[in-house]
Amino acid sequence: MSTANDREILNSIFNPLLPNGSLLFDENVPVEIPESEELMTEDVVTAKRLELEGITFAEREEYARAIELFSASIKISPHRASGYNNRAQTLRLMGRIEEAREDLNNAINLSQGRGRAACQAYCQRGLINLKENRTEDAKRDFEFAVKLGSQFAKAQLVQLNPYAALCNKMLRGVFDKLQKGLPTTDSGEDVIAMKQ
């Protein structure tokens, strides 16, 4: 539901230690159900069309209309996880967190924890849990998303690991010095400076 520019912005927010253009938030994970396996009934076709319209409105920040379209899509085809996932993302952007969490749980259950919709739902729910300081729940969701192929979730897990975060910060400092042609030392002074 996001453009390449949206993903770059998310990366700069969630991964400030990475150089610009180092894209970790990548939605190119396995699709929910391959097109050939999903029974393309008239209802499914209509639900997909409504969902795409909803995405367009959400991208324009016309959230109320997007919610209406996602809800209509879900009503027509309630067994499709992606409708719940997209509505959850819009609800989350509107600050309606508990409703978003309910839709994410539905998306995960309907997808049986597999595919693109599940991966995105785990990432979204992980972000909600992280924002609410439910770190262990966030880690669990990100771990599931990593198993489904999410590099974004992998980066979140690294940031949640204090030792890995410190290591990344130290490496970033060394690489910055190398790029500027400054000397690096083995005396431990760099490590002390990085902690400050």
C-alpha cells in the first residue's frame, strides 16, 4: 500500500543509522495467495477492485473514504486477509489503534500466518506493540515477519537488541571516519566516544 518514496521515508525514520537509500522496508514479500490458486469469483474480483480504490484514497490521505471502501471489500469477501490488513493500516494512520489491532489479528488468522498479508500484518502489529512499549510482543511479531521474508522486521529486531544497536553505531562511526579520510584507532577511544 506504499510507494517507493513512502518506504524510503519509513526507512529514514526507523533506521536513522543507515545511509539514505539503504532500503530495508520492502514490501516485495511473497504474495498472499498466488493468483492461480485464488478462486477468482465475481465477489473476489469486486473485493479486489474496492480494495485498490481504498488504497488510492488512503494514499491521498482521504482516510474515511478509504475505510468505507476497505469495509465494503471485506463485506463482499470476508475470507481475504489483505482487506483487513489494508484497513488496519489506514486505521493505524488515523490513530484508531485498537480497531487496527483487531483487523491485524483477523488478517493473521485468515492468512494462517503465511504470505504477504501475514508478513505486513505482523510488521504493523509489531510497530503498534513497540509504540505501546510491549517489547516482547513486538519482538515476537517481528520474528514471525522475518520468517516470512521481511527485511524491515529484521532491521527492527536488530534495533531492539541493545548489543547489536551499539555495534551498528560503532561500525557507523568507523565507516563515517573512513569516508572522511580520518584515522581510526584500536585504543578503545572510538568506543568510549560512541557511548557518549
